[in-house]
Amino acid sequence: MAILELNDVHTYYGHIHALRGISLRVELGEIVTLIGGNGAGKSTTLNTISGLLRPRQGDIRLYSEDLRLLKPHEVVAKGVVQVPEGRRVFGRLTVTENLEMGAFTRQRGEVAAHMERVYALFPRLKERRRQLAGTLSGGEQQMLAMGRALMAQPKVLLLDEPSMGLAPVLVDSIFDTIRQLHGAGTTILLVEQNARMALQVADRGYVIQTGEVILHDTAANLRENESVQKAYLGVS
């Protein structure tokens, strides 16, 4: 059952044709990953789904409901929530205040329970709950960005480069969390520079090149694909 579906999506930056007919689908409970080189259109795809960019052509549907003309906060209210590249936490707010910002679409009475679930997933955040977000380490800020998104109780979680700039041990921790979310039934669309790790946690993947999908398969098959190995997995 497709929870999120893009069909022939074209997005521009001014006169630059960034997405050239992207089509993909994410099934309920799946992790789907987008892999490709820098500038391939991966983050642009997520930003287009989130409403930060407006496509000139094509359909974006959540359970068949059209998202294409919605504003970003309306997309969040529908249940599609993005963890942005670079984390972008509110540095002058505390950890708790950042999490509360993520719950702006929820009823007031739900916030405390959602926050406890986030703290159970990220115990370090509970320890730091009164600390200003700008003073957290990079790994802690990534946990906070993910926790803030989870406060909105997303139907689909969009993760944009969650391992960027993190030490290897923290990368392993973030991907362990992604596996936990997957195990709990969270549907995830993942953009990740570390294609090897992405294909280890994903069910399926799309390879994007210059704004177009050039290959789509199960993650297991993509790991064994010779062209994917040479281009993205460092196998000569």
C-alpha cells in the first residue's frame, strides 16, 4: 500500500531544471532510500515533498491526497515531517523547547506523552533537556532534530543526510535509531551520503542522477549491482 507517491515531478530553481520527472513510491512501514552524487536532486526531492519548493509539474500524494499546493506547515499537519540537512535546531532554545516546537500540530494534552517517547528513544536528550540546543554536540543535535520531527507523530518521516558531519561511532548510533523506528512501524524516506549504510537499513532504493531516477530496486539487489558498487559503494 503506497502511503507516499510522486509521479512525474518537475522542480526548478529559477531556470535550472533540478528534478526531471521524478517518480517514486513509499509503502506503509518501509524505509526507502534515495542515493546519488552531490547535486543529483536528492534533497530537492525531499524539499519538494515538504512544500519548501513548489513543483511546476507532477503529483505528490499522501494516501492519494494531493500535497502539491500545500504550504510547508500544512504538509506537516498532514503527517509528512522532514528532518533537514544540517539539523537546524533552534540554538537559543532548550532541548525541551525545541521538542515543543515540533509538536505545534498536536493537541496540548498530547505533548507530554510524545516527549516521554522521544526521551525514551534518546535518553541523552532527557539528560540535556534544560541545555541550550546550540551548546549540544553534533550527534546530540541530530538526535534533537529527529526527536523534534517525531513530536509531530509523522505518517512519513523524511531524513535528509542524518549522518553528515558525525563521527563513525555516532553514525552507527543514528542508524541504530533508524532501525528502531523502522521496527516500530515508522515509514521513512531516507537521503543519505553513506550509501552503504543506507542500503543496509532500507527495504528499497532509488538511484538519482541529474534529477532523474535511473535505477530502482530492492536494497539487497542494489548492494549487489555492479554499477552501484562502483559509483556509490567504493567497490572497484
